[in-house]
Amino acid sequence: MGQPDGGWYDDRPPQIIATTPADNGTQVKDKKVVIYFDEFIKVEDATNNVVISPPQLEMPEIKGAGKKIVVELKDSLKENTTYTIDFSDAISDNNEGNPLGNYTFTFSTGNQVDTLEVSGAVLDAGTLEPVKGIMVGLYADLEDSAFTTKPLLRVARTDSRGRFIIRGVAKGKYRAYALQDMDGDYMYSQKGEMLAFSDRIIEPSCGPDVRQDTIWRDSLRIDTIVRRGFTHFYPDDLVLRAFTVPQTDRYLIKKQRQEPERFEFFFSYGSDSLPKLRGLNFDADEAFVIDASQKKDTITYWLRDTALVNRDSLEIEYSYHVTDTLGQLVAQTDTFVMVPKMSYEKRMKMHEKELSKWQKQQEKLKKRGEPYDSIWRPKPLEVKVSAPSTLTPLSNVYFTMPVPLARCDTSKVHLFSKVDTLWIPMPFAWNPVETSKLTYRFEAEWQPDTEYSLEVDSAAFESIYGIVNDKMKNGLRCKKEEDFGSLVVKVSGLPDSLSAVVQLLDKSGNVTKESKTQDDGSAEFFWLNEGQYYLSAFIDLNGNGIWDTGDFHKGLQPEERFYLPKVIEIKANWDITTQWDLRAVALDRQKPLAITKQKPEKEKKLQDRNRKRAEDLGIPFDKIPSQMKIAVRK
């Protein structure tokens, strides 16, 4: 006996049966658009997925209700203008979620519909990551000032691949821009807005072309390859490199005293000089060790005197520079009360509790006749030693102190290398790191296939609070020379007389080493551990060794960034040379997907469940009713 089931699946996308006004209609005067479907539908995240061009300064109303979509424009319609409502892939049927596919509704207020298109991609200029959801637009006004004084003429939004298509473009000359519009005015008006601008003048055009469509019999077998004619719109390769102008306005972000022995001030931007601090209820002269970041945008004040550390309220007068409404630095003086997160009374209670616990432990040891202490000793200075798990001849070791030091006796720091069975003293260099009062760099000539012992005597370091370190010992080892590989990169495509900084990246895309190209365009990397690496490079226009962003108002594009679109396999005892033409591959196809953080979202496709069901039932797919079939295309 048979058993009833649910029958064939509904794998058919919703169909448009009527629109008001007509799609591609002309002389349209009504600001209300209604699109009718043959089944119940839904519109996913209309605010972000639906883009109307020309851009609407007043937010339109978009509703997906029952078997129709209603779009009501709030702005006045412009004369002789083509309007496009790009739904992308936001429309699907309500029950099964079958996507309609990329759909754009078009109408014109004039006698003709403009049909040209401009497409391309937007990439983060510093990382070549696709920029998702950024607005891309055109100006017919070719002056730079248009970007800051007029709304964009026609717009689109990028997808997860950074791709965009601007539709309904008329013949003419245009400039292209991208904008992360934070205030909804469709023009560049804030420093925090990510932007991109093209120096290229665009003249949209189109022409006939042919492409090959592959029809698959199943997931492994090709059924047919069909050549189809289509209209090719140009340009379709526009790449915009987006960047954010650095925040140069200086203002105080926050202040804090998380720990009683220090307080910190955080500014939005650096300064040439440190702020001036005056104590109101204490003497601030020689009261601090000041640890400022390189740009002086983060400033830490370490209290030298424990009597001040134990004060719950420190009143200070703080004089610093901020940016005024005209963009000029002006002096500002404020009065602050710096209060620790935990009060002195609470800290003392915690100390008493800890002391009582320690005393009980010592009493137990005494009763058992075991060694015990009769004097409470403060915790030693906890020094952090950072060393790579495997040394290379170019490695450095870093010492990080928890608080600033009053004394550093490097005669009590020792490095020994093992020669046969003997430990031989080795010379080293000890240097403070310029950007921190807490970190020191330990440098030595590490030899391959050598074992080392890094030893620190007790009381080698003394903090400003009189706390010293315990004895320390660290074992280090440098691998054999044949355990390392090397890489030489021959770079071409560099502008005349300019060099590039080539960066070696790990599997996570983090920079492990970098090298500046020599006169012949080569960059060299030695003492590399086995593994997979990637390459990035940027054109160092000003020779400062760091990647620099752009400035729209100065007409400066960001420094060019490139990626080698393949993995580099480093093997032990291998010397590898690779050729790299920076411009051989289009910019939007350079960064390997393995280290791309903005992964492309899965494309919405019809499920084609009926083909699988037919196979399970032993029914030839061509016997299924034609209205149930969905061709499988890739």
C-alpha cells in the first residue's frame, strides 16, 4: 500500500505580475510605486538592502505586505530623471524563502529611461579588504568641491564582496566616489566618514558581448555549455580605495584612576608637548613618573610617594590643548578629582584578610615542625620576559616591568651559552624601549644550534616603591642553520625612483617581518621558520617606512597597497626566489581569501529540491511537471 506525502516542493521564485507605474515607464509623476506578485513575499532588511537612486534625502517608506511591495518616495521627483529602486536579493517568497534574485525597478520622469551602468569594487586602501555596505556614487560635476557641497547624483551600495553596480546612468562624463555616510546627507562632511575618490574621468558606454553559461546535470556533471549574447556595460572594473582621514582634532576622551598608584588621561590626538599638572591638595613637584605614548595621546602618571598612593582623593589642576570650532589648538584648564576604583579602607581590609590567612598557614607549619616564616614579606616584583619559542639570529627578548623602576642593575643580568658541557658568559645589550617606561629590549648575537641560559639575580630591578625581583632563569635555544629557510622577492611594477616596503605575513595575515626593496627591486627575508606565508607591499611615497592614508582636501590618494595572490611555502634549508609583478592581477582579486577577514556571504540560490526528490523516487527528472522544474545553473 502506498503512503501519502507532501508532494513536490515549491522551488519556484515569486513572479512579478504587475507594477504601478509600469517598469521602465516614462513620464511618471506619481511618487508611489506598487509591485504585485503571484504569492506572498517578504523584503529582508529594506533599510540596508534597498537603494534608491537618485538618493533620497528624506527616508522613503518601503513596505512588503501580502502579495505586494509598496514604495513611497518622500522627496520631490526631479524632471527628466531616471529613478532606480534596487532591491538587490532582498525579495523572497514568504513560505519557502525562494529568492527572486537581484531585481531593480526603473522608471523615468522624462521621455526616456537611462540604461547605462557603472560597476566595480570598493576596497579598504590599507588592507585591500572588501568594504561592505558603503555608498558609491557619481557626480556629473567634475569639480572636487562637488563632493563636499552637493548630494551624490546616482548611488549604489556595495555587497559583501565590495562589488557595486550603479544603474540608470545617462551618457556623459562623471567622477566616482565612495562614502560611509554617517549623517545621511550623501556628501562628505565629517572626518570620521570613510571615503574614496577616483582621479579617473568616467564615460559610461555599452556594447554587445557573449558569455558562456554552464548548465549542470548534477553537482558533478555538466549538461550543456550555452553561449548567450548580452549587453556589456563599461566601465565594469572601477576600483575605489577607501580610507578614513585620521582624527586630528584633539580633545580629552576620558580620565581614570583604575589603580591607586597611577592615573591616566586619554586624548583623541597627540600633541607636541605634555599637559601641565598642578596639585591642589598635594605637592605635585617631583611627585610622578610620567609615561607618555609616542604621540602623547595617552599619558600615565605614576605616583612616586606611597603616601599619595594611599590617598583616596587627589585634586589636580590640568592644563592641556584642545581643538576649537575653527580647528585651532587652544589652551584649556580643568580641575579634576582623581579617585581610585577601590578605596584605601577597602584595600586595607583585603590586606588584613590576606595577612590573617598567611599567619594561620605559618602557625600550621610551626605546629608540624616544618620551616615557617615569622616576617611577612611583600610580593616580589613580577617581571615578564617575552621571548620567541624558537630564537632566530635576529630575535630580541623583552623585559616588561609592572611599574617604573627606580634602579636597574644590569650587572646582575647574565647570558650564558652552552659550548659542549660548559656555560660561557655572553655579551648583550640592554636598552629601554623608546615608547614605554616599562619595557626594555635585550639584544644578543644569537648563534644557530646553540642553547642559552638567561639568568637574573635577585634585586636586579627595584621599583619606585622599593619592591625588588626574585631570582629568575629562562632557557632559550636557537635552531640549526639548516632548520631555517630564506626568501628573496623580486618586485616589479614599481614607479620610477620609488621603493616599496614588502611585508611577510603569517597564516592570520599578521606582519612577521618586513623589508624595503633595494635598487634592483629585491626584498630579502632570512632566518625564516618553516610554514606558509603571504606577501603584502606598499609604495612608500614619502620614505617614512609606514603606510600613509590619503587626504581628500589635499588631493592625496592613500599609498598603494598590494598582495601577492598566492601562498608562499617556506621549507627548512631552502632558499626561495619569487617574482612579483605588483600590477599583474587586478587589485580586487589580489588578496588571498585565506587571510581575507570580510568573507563573501553565501549567495542566495534556488534550492532545486525536486531534482533530488525525483532521484530518490526513481523518477526521471524530465517527467516532473514543467512548472516544478528549476534549471541548475552555475
